Amino acid sequence: MASETPVFSTQLIGETAGAVWKALVEDGPMSLSKLVKTVGAPRDVVMQAVGWLAREDKVSFEGTPRNRRVVLR
């Protein structure tokens, strides 16, 4: 039996971007790992949502390459 590949639509990514934004407003800057746990979406979708927000200049990144956090602008 083949496993199903999740479909990542722009709507799903946009909704996840909203959840990422809300999590950062409520809990402040956090690592990508913590953000994935907080939002409760697949890591790939959260990464795409963070990219969406970064492209719109809504978030930035701080810290060292090993300990990077996502921060609202």
C-alpha cells in the first residue's frame, strides 16, 4: 500500500501562515521546531508559511545559524 502524499495548496499554506502569525503574537519569537509543535501542522507546510511571511516582510530571523528564531517584524 502506497502512502498518500499530502497536497499543499496555497490556501493551506496561507491558513498556516495565519496560525504562525498568531503563535508569534501570543508566544513571541520561537525556533522553527517549537513553531511546528505550536502550530500543529506538518513541518513542510510551516516552513512554506514562514517563507510566505518572510517574503511579505512580516517576519525576520535572529540568532545564530544553529539557534535561529522566527521573529515578527
